[in-house]
Amino acid sequence: MWRVNPWELVDTDGYAALRATLGASFDKRRVLITGATGFLGPHVVAAGLALGADIHTFSASGSVPGVTSWAVRIEDRQAVAEAVACIRPKAVLHLAAAGVTYGTSAIGELLNVNVNGLDCLLSAVSEAGGCPFIVAGSGFEYAPREHAIAETDEIGPVSAYGVSKAAASLTASLYASRMPLTLLRIFNVFGAGEGDSHVLPYVVGRTQLGLPTDLTPGGQIRDYVYAGDVAECFWRVLATPWASGRMRVLNVGSGSSITLRELVELIGEELSDRGRAPRLAFGARPYRSNEVMYFAPRVDCLCRTLGWLPNGDIRLNIGRTIDWFLSNDRS
């Protein structure tokens, strides 16, 4: 329904506070960003452009002013090594991943992209002399808990995607003695550009079509964090030195959790305020067989490290996301 060029999401206007905080610390600094044309990538690119960084990406899908794109597949070891040798980045933000959308990839593809691809990049950066390197991990690496998850909690994924991301994190840790390495375990992200199968665009899309929105009972507890805030987090972390010789691990979330039903009801209220009347059918779908009912992080470490947390005003962020989807409806 929302078939947009990922680069259309690159909007630097929302990062004034980030510029004010970090100043000129990234001005003309050469930063390589992988996964730049996924859901979260364009937001990270936008934040970097707002900071004046010289951004390079592994992508063949066009560019924007201030971004240099290299047609490189992350799992192509030779091509990655050659590109990194040419770019010689001063920092790397690694977001490229397969299987982010539930059930879209076989385990072999997940491991090839998420583990082998990361190893290709880490090896190339290490050979080029190393630099600060941030890996986008996932909350799905953890074993299910009935409480907010801390960075010290058990790793025990229950999905193929979680297994591949946990393996990627272990792979990254092998390089921590060679360069400053940070792993951001990100939980539920929403915002402009997210896939149609995600709950917010699903509700908006069904409402636009005048169809009922079939949902589970909605008892799942989640921490929903806005994409623009996660993008800020990457750059704030990059600006925070780390040189212990061990991989730094930080959970990324808003610090607040709600049920899926509460989230959908907020989406419904915001749609109603915009003249749309959603038809919400809670219980029309069963829970998935391996549904994780409680999935939220503790963010104490993130707060201590940065002196900052993502904006917790979920209604504001839902509203701005809905406005984007309504203005970009191309069905």
C-alpha cells in the first residue's frame, strides 16, 4: 500500500535537538551505514545528515545529497573488503539484516546475511585499521521473560530470526578487542516507512479500505519506541566513547510498556480524530503458537550511558506516524 522510495523518508528537520546536543562532532566525519534502505536505515541516515556527517551506504537504490552509495552485498566478502578499503570509514553503523519481518526468511538465508554478512564487514573494517562500530541487535535474542529484560538476562531466542541475531552478536564480540564495539538490542520500533504487516500500518490500511481490522485479543505487553528516537540513539551512542576491549551491550526502548490492545486503541483514537473510523475486531485472530506475551526491555544502562532516553510520548509519535501513512497512501 505504501510503495515509497526509502530515500523519501530522509527528513533532517526533526533532529534539531540532536544537533544542539552533539554540535559539530560529526561534521564531515566519514560514516558507513549498512541497511540504509530498510525501515530504520533512512531515519539513521537522516539523523547523520542533520549532523553533517559524510555518509556512505551499501546500496544500489539511488542516493540523496550527502550520501555516497556503493553497490555492495553485505555477504560478498571480497566486495565488502574492497569497498571498505576505499571508504576507510571513521565509524560504522551496521543495520543490514534479513528476516526482520516475521517468517519471511529461511534459517540459511538469515545466517548468511545476519552472521556471515556481519563477519565480512567486521573483518574488512578490522583489516582497514578498525573504528567505532555499532551493531543493530534485537530484543529477540533474549529468552522470554515475564518481566522487563536486562542486558545481563539469559540469551535464549525462540525464533529463527532471534537465533540468527544472537549468533551475530556472538560473532561481533570476537572483534571487540580490535575496535570499540557496541551492540544495541532494539525492541519494538514503529514509525514512517514500516512494513504493511506491522500493526500500525495494518490498522491504518484496513481502515482506509473500510475493512474490519482482525486482531488477536491484544494481551501482549510491548515497549514501543519511535524510529526517529532509535535513529538518534545510534548517533548519541557513537558520540559516547567506549574502549574497554569488551563489547558494550545496551537495550533500546522507551522505558514504558503497554498492551497491544492499548496500542491499537490509541491508533484508533488518533484515526478517529482524523475523520477515519476503524473497525477493530479483537480476538478475531488467535495468538501465534510461539507468541512471546511479555517483551519489553530495561533501559537503565542506556539512560546511564547517554543521560537520555527516547521520547515516551507514544500518542504524539503514533499521531505523527499516522499522518505520514495517510499522506503517503498510494493504494
